[in-house]
Amino acid sequence: MALVNTFKNLMSKGKEFVRAKLMNGYIPVFSQFGQDIYESDIVQNCIDIIATEISKLQPRHIRTDSNGMITTPKSSINRLFKFGPNELMTTRDFLEKVIWLLFLNYNVFIYPIYEYVRSDNGENTRRFTGLYPLNPYQADFLQDASGTLFVKLFFHSGESFTIPYSEIIHIRKKFSVNDIMGGGMNGQPDNAALLKVLQINDAVLQGLEKGIKTSLSIRGILKIATMMDDSSQKKERERFEQLLSSGDSAILPVDLKGDFVPVNLDPKFVDKDTMAFLKSSVQEWYGVSQAILSRDYNDEQYQAFYESTLEPIVIGLGQAFSKPMLTSRELEVGNEIVFYHKDAMFLSTNAKLNLIKIVGEQGLLSDNQKLALLGYPPIEGGERRTMSLNYIDVSLVNAYQMSRTSATKGGTSDE
């Protein structure tokens, strides 16, 4: 693949590396794993909902000037976000894969590929040509003689690459006791507490399966009143089973040698409250409520889900992408990468109408933006902005009130 050749060209040759020194004294060698809990359907459903919602985001490279005005520059970054971060993925695919890798490993590495081009003012600038989410099975952190941090990534194909850490987009989940990696002390998913709940839930499900099979398989005991060897008993049982399967009526004939004794099995299953508790424990771990999990939520429930679960990821994505993809100078003059939620499409129709009324009266939305909120296509001349005359500039409030007071007292308000 072209990505492998690109990595080979970018490898630091002729340099000598030593293990990076961490404050906690641990060797910075981390293996990526964490597949144990992902056999659970509840876990997969929770992650799938989060990944699906994040995949709807619209990443943008924006610039905010000193007056607070936001513009979208025509940059190579915006081109990648619009048409696809690489030749294999759309932007939606890319974001979904990033989130799945993040929850699988509590760390995800993304490599931005770029080339230097000369701008109009004669300066060399970076033109980004691809963004690739990586899934190494091991990451070693190294230092060169100058103390620069590098990361050596090992892949299941047998390839390994050493890349400056400053050029890697590294997104972490539960970044706590480890100095570099997310997860536990060893830079791996710390799912011990969740695994206990899942083991209990699995034992309950297995018990249900066995109880159902038992209750449906053993229906009674056939007592044979004569002495028979094993082969004779087998023939008698097969004859009885044939009667069971071929009888058209509810009456089953049995000769004097046999006596059928029905067995009434009453397996005890786990009550629904216990099952609900086990399920809710997993949902709380991932911050996904039952309403979100069942896709039957209102605006308030989704807003709570967004603020508690999605928003920290959205903010983290913007910061993680901005740091390696933008230069220090670009960051200083207001450049950043932001992940926008498209047009508040999660809102109900009534909520959208209220939003259009409140924000539209301020003149903040064009006619086409209002139509887009309701799912309609743009119209000719729809860039017009209208606002209500029931509002006044705050700087004119005092003058307006003084003029009203003067008019009330019999004066003029020509001012």
C-alpha cells in the first residue's frame, strides 16, 4: 500500500535512539489489546451509538480574527475533510473508525501525510494529502540524542516505523496514571471493573439458555414394566417417540408394559430488575442511557447524552488535530480545527421552529440556513438575512429612553 512506502520514506535514518524516560519509572513499551469485553452485545451497541453520532460531525479548519470573526480558509485540511481523508475512507468512515479504535485500545494514532509547497510569499508551507488512522499492536517511545520524542509503531504485517511524536495525532481515553498513553498504568484498556459485570451477565444468559433447553427437552419418563436389556429399551423408547411425533390427537396409546409419567419442569429465571441492573451498569460505563440505546429519545435526553458523553470527545478531537497539523504561528493567529455538529439536526421539529424564531429574529440565520434546518433545499436569493424590529442596539438604549422621556414631558425627540 502507498501508506507503507510513505512511512518508509519518512523513517529517521542514521539516528540512534534510547528508551524515553518516564517520570513513573515504567518502560515506555505499550501493547495494544482489549478485545475481551467486546464480545458483549451491550458493549458493542453502546460503542456503535457513540461512533455513529461522532461520524456525523463536520470537521473544519477555521480562523478567528482579533474581532471574533470566524472564516473558513481554503486550506488542504478543509479539502481532506470535505472529500475524504484518504483514498479508502469518506469522512464519516474515518471518524467512525477513529472512535472504534479509541474505545478498543483507549488510544488511537492518526498519521497526517503532507508535502512542502512554496506559497505566493515564497515561504514553504505544508500541504496535507492524507489522514490515516493506525492500529499498531505495540508502541515504543524513544528519544534521540537531542531529547526529541519519537514513537516506534509495530504492525501485524511485520512492518515497524519510527516517527516524531509531534507529527502524530494521538487521542487518548481515560488518560490518568500513565504519562503518555490512555488507559491503565501499562497503557492498555483498564476494563477490570466492567469485565466483572459482563461475566455475571454472561453467566445469567447461559443459565437462561440451559433452563429453556431443559424445559423444552424433557417432557416425561417412560416406565417399562418388564426386564429388558439396553437394546430392547432403546427400541421401546424409539417406538414411544414415534408415537409422540406421529400422533394426530392428544391421546397417546400405551400398552400394558409401559407407563408414561409426565415431568413438569419449572426453571427459575433471573427477575427483570436484576437483568435491568446488569444492563444499566454497562450503559453507565459508556454514558449511554436506555432511551439513547433504544433510539427513542427526546431533545432533552439527547442533549444530556451530548453534553456528558459526546462533547468531551468532540472537544478532544479538535485539540488533538489542531496541535500537530497547525504550526505554532497558525495557532497564535487564531487557526484551529473544530468538529461541528451539523445544523442541530437532532432537534425535533418544534425545537427547530423555536430555534429559527429566536435566532432568526436576531438576524443570525439566512433564509437558506432556516430552510436547511427544516430539511428543505436552498432557494434563489436565500442568502438574505432578516431580523425583527423589536430589538435595539445596546449602545442606543440610553439615548432611546432619554428621547422617550423628553417626549413624555412635552419636549421634542428630534435627536
